Amino acid sequence: MTSRTPPDDPASTPNGSGAAARKKVAERLRQLRAASAGWNFVTAPLVGGAMGYGLDWLFGTYPWLMLVGMAFGFVAAFIEVLRSAR
């Protein structure tokens, strides 16, 4: 019994002709980066706010550093979206 490999399988192409496979991988990586943009807008402000909260607890300045940390998180998420859009 023989198994057939699909024609777009990189293992079935001879050496030097994997351009289509590389293009497919590059497209999937681009899609993965675009899908992670939503998570950036959730996690970056949470991490920034948590770091600010810890500093607020340390210095007794609640809620100011937490708010600054959340603002920096949103800015970082927006910058990351702009980078992935290039």
C-alpha cells in the first residue's frame, strides 16, 4: 500500500523548489502576528497596571503609578500593532 503526499507538501518537492512552501509559512506567520494583536491590547495594560500597583504599594502613591502603568501598556500595545501592520 502506498501513501500519497499532497502536492503542496514541502517534503514532496525536490531540493531548491520550496518557494511555495516558504511563501505559505510566511503568510501563516503574518496571520499569527495579526491574531495576537487582540491579546496585546489585553495583556499589556494589565501587566503595566500590575507593575504600577506594585510600585504604588511600595511607595504609597495609590492609584497614580497604576494608572501610569496602564497608560504605558496601552501605548506599548498600540506600537506593537503598528509594527505588525508593516
